[in-house]
Amino acid sequence: MRAPAAAPPHAGPAPFLLIALTLLSSLHPACVKKRSAPAPTASAEGPSAAGQPLPPDWLKTEREVPATSGLTTLIARFDANRDDKSRQWTLAAMGQLGEPAAVVWLARLAASDDRMNRWAEDALASIKNRHSGLELGDVATSNGPPRVRVAAIRALAASGDLPQQAQLAALVANPDQPLLVREACALTLGALGRPGAVPALETALTGALGDTKMTGQQFRVTLIQALGRIGTDAAKDVLRAHAKRELSPVERRILEGALEPAAPSPPVAAPAKKTGP
């Protein structure tokens, strides 16, 4: 599915997210009345990249934000240039631009283009524009392909600002959601240290107890790590309760590590006093 040319460099999420998200193996949208926003171009419409047809309203947005002249220029360049490498750099430029309309356009392309979908996902995940938070949240809670939704969740994590906490908490607690999406939500909520997400993470952890597959253990480990990173008394209470259960050696070792107190920051050395005549 990935084009053969090398991906252009772009900023990624924090190391914790980068490592964990690459290990992922594979809710309903928020109960807010939304309206569909037209994509800036029709080139991103069609069947999903996974080969499954997407409903026409798979992505609904809370507002309609027109594309700026900069994005319009990049879209025209993408459509006119059929060279894969040039198109990849154009997509990366859209991610760096990061405007709300770019979120919608990139998400639609990632969901529909079998050749460019991975590059569009990377561009979407690289967005750090906090003004695009609403659109990123709309993609994350959409009915789109899980990989596209995860890319939007990664972008929310990289921005360091998450007003969509309630939606992602609902996703992680919902067993009907794809595991890939639930894991990404847990990683994001944990990396940003969201205490309000502890009840949802506990619900997800309890619900995953019966999953004896490797994917079930992986999900529980992700939830444990998220709770450990939040580190509040409520989060530690959930972990202590989980420690009383029969766990695999791997899961217990990670849980014990999550319960360990954080290492104190090394003291900052005082600047040397200037000596002289």
C-alpha cells in the first residue's frame, strides 16, 4: 500500500507515543449535532483505502472552514503532478500548513487513495495547529478507517492540547470501537496526563480482562501504561486493584513499573560565578 519512495521527514509525536503507536497491530461519534463539510476537492472521494465502501457521511464536521489560498495551491499542485515523490512532499507541506480544511482534505484522501493513503496519514498525524483541533476531533470520532482516525488522534497528542478529552475517553471505553483506535486514545490520554480519563480507562481495563489473546494483553498493557503516566491517586488505585488479579509475568512487570514513583528530576546546577580582577 505504501508508495516505494521514502517518506519526507516531519515532526512526530513524543517518543512514548511514537514507540507505542508503531506496535499497534491492526463509540460512537460524540453526541454533538454536526453537519457535513465539503472537501476542498473531489479527488479524495471514493471507496476506502481498505477496499470497503465508505458511507457518504462517514466524516461529519462541526463547522465549514474554507481552504486558504496556500492550501488551494498545494491541492492544485498535488492534482497536477503525478510523480509520487513530489506528491509526498506536497502532502507533507499540507501537514505543516495544518489548517482546518487541510485536516478534512487529508483525511478524505487517506481514506480513499490506495497509493497515497499512508503518506496522507503521515501528513495528517504531523499537524500541530491547535486551531484545527475541532476537525481532528471530528476525524478521530468519525466512522472512517481506523488508521485515518489514529492519525488524527496522534495529531491531537502532538499538539499538547486536548479539549476533545471527553470524546476520546468515550472511545477508549467503548468495546465496539476498533482496538487500534482505543489503544491510540489510551496512549494520548495517558501521554497528556488527563486525570478525567481515569474512569474510562478503568472501564476499558475491566472490560479487557476476558480477552486472552495477545491483542488483549497488549491493550491492557497500554491501559496500564496510560494510568501510570497519569499517576493520580485514583489512577494508582485502579492499578493496585488490577494487581490483585491473576496476571501474566509481562503484564505484572509493566504494572509494577507503572506503580513505581517517578524518579525525581536531577537538581539544576547553579551557574558558576564569574571570577576576575
